[in-house]
Amino acid sequence: MNIPFGNLALQYDGLREQIDRAVAGVLDRGWFILGESVANFEEAFAAYCGAKSAIGVGSGTAALHLALAACGVRPGDEVITVPNTAVPTICAIYMAGAKPVFVDVDEQTYCMDPDKLEPAITPRTKAILPVHLYGQMADMDPILRIAREHGLKVVEDACQAHGSEYKGRKAGTIGDAGCFSFYPSKNLGAYGDGGMVVTNDEEVAETVWLLRNYGQRKRYYHSIKGFNSRLDELQAAILGVKLPMLDDWNDDRRCRASLYTELLAGSGVVVPAEATYGKHVYHLYVVRSGRRDALREHLTSRGIQAQIHYPVPVHLQEAYGDLGLGRGAFPVVESCAEQIVSLPIYPELSLQQVERVAEAVRSFSETSGGEGVVAAG
């Protein structure tokens, strides 16, 4: 039996009755844009995160764009982030009219290295955008301290970190705004695109609320120039069914991650490190190998799907060549990009399947004679 990288149909099978009923309710009401399902889900998600406000938008990319705009990012400004993120993070910065400025990451967490921040700050810097990558949060205290010292805004990219925690606080609630994606494969996923901005800042909340719907406070009366980026009723209804299961699903992910880590000890790959300051929710279980491509082929030959997130850092992408950042600019990011591979992890993945994947990884190390071991640290 093959082991797929993900299997969203299994999750739907377990929730079929509740989801079908929620979707039917929207269809019966006949109100599809910014109705009660969106309002109810916004209230529930804000409560879950421990935030004052949550504003549903069209995607995670849109959440980042509108949050940056609401925090005052304008054309000509600079936003500091990391180059090992998904490209949509960078798209959002450009959508706000700003320029991305990159810093390298911590080799253990793959998140922004706070020690690299201050040298990257210029008179044009307006915001810092830490990415909580793979389900683990960046080290927020030093990031916030630097931001306060320089009068900068902090927008959290929590698109892979639903339910992740930093010193007991949920992802998205520590900076000026936090942004989530509900892309179907996320820990909390819709059946299409969707996103959310959470914030404790009333002005940011009101501005995002206006921006997502053409800048209108009431229909046909526009207070500011806005956009069309609204979480729709069907997706909100589906997400409303799923939200109460999120913590249990995250616990299931953590259980499988713990088993992987136990079984892969001494296997010749570097397993994920969980920072002492937080709670990792393992959107992805990413290991490192000096022979990554051969390892992936080995897994594929045994019916195991593995993926690479992300093989080419943003600063080395053709589309962003105009930034003038060549190879060698961010050595940690570049080294990791050549070694990382994501193993299957999702709540419905059986423990027996985890054992089978781990056995395949170990067999690769044995047949390779231990070659390709990557030293952590």
C-alpha cells in the first residue's frame, strides 16, 4: 500500500455529515458573501487565538497584504523577512508596494534569526515579517524588542502555524497582526482558498475590515481605497465545523512527529528541533540529509511520497533576480534548501505508516553506508 504525502479525503469522511449540513445551511439561506457563517467563524477563531479581532479574507496572501497595508506599509518602504518561505509571503510584500529585505534563519528552527535583524534595518524599513515555518514559531521576544527600539511594525506570517504557541501565547497574537491561510492542506484547511487576519489593535482591525471590501463602511459609501478579498460563506461554514477539532488534530500531528523522531534517531538524517520557548504543531515534518534527492528517490521507490518545501530560496528565484542577491548571501537558508525533505504527516496517518516511513529512511542510511549524514548545529 502506498503512503501519500497527504489525504484530505480521509478527513472529510470523518466529518461528512457535519460539513454537508453546514454547507446545506448556507445554500438554504441563500446568502453567500459576508453573512452569518463568516461572522460566527471570525468570532470563534479570534477566541481560539486569544485575539480581540479576526477578519476573514480571501487567502493567506491577501491576509499578509492587507495586514501590511493596515500597518502603514506603503510604496517605497522595506519589509524584513526570510528567504526560505513560500513565495506568497514575498508576493504580499510587493502587493503592498514595498521591497522585501532578507535575513538568514536559525539552523535549528528554520525561522528568522533575531541576531541578523538590526544590520538589515534602514531608514526605509517599515515592518518585520517573521515566518512561523513548518508549524513552529520564530523567537518573538527579541524580534519585538528590536521592532520597538526602531519604531517598526511586526506582522506574523502564521500561515503554517495554526495553534502553535510561543511562551503560552498563540501564533498571530504577539505582533501587531497575525496572518493565517486556510489553504486545504493547512492544519486548519478549507475546501478552497481563504485567510484571516487576527489582531489586538482596533485601528488595524478596522482598516483590514475596510480594505477587504472595497474600503466601504456601508454599501456604496467608500471611506478608503480598498480591494475585493473576502472569506466566503461556504468556506467559513466548513472551517467553523473543523475549528473545534484543531487542537486534537495538532496533538495527533505531535504524536506522529514524536514517533518519527524516536524511530529516526541514529538514522543519518537531522530531525526537527522543537524550540524550548514554544509548541510546534508540525504542519510539516522536515528532515535534512546530505543526499536528499537520493533519499527522496529511495522513498518513492517504496511507495512513499515525500516533498521538498522549498527547493529554491526566494532570493535565488528568477522572478526576484532584480534584488541582486546571489548565491552565498544567506548560507544557512541555502544549505538547508539543498538538504530538506518533508515526510508524510497528518492526523489520519496511522502509526504503522509512520513506522514504515521511518524504516524506509533507516534502510536508506544503511544501504548508503552512513553517507550524507548532516551534523546539526
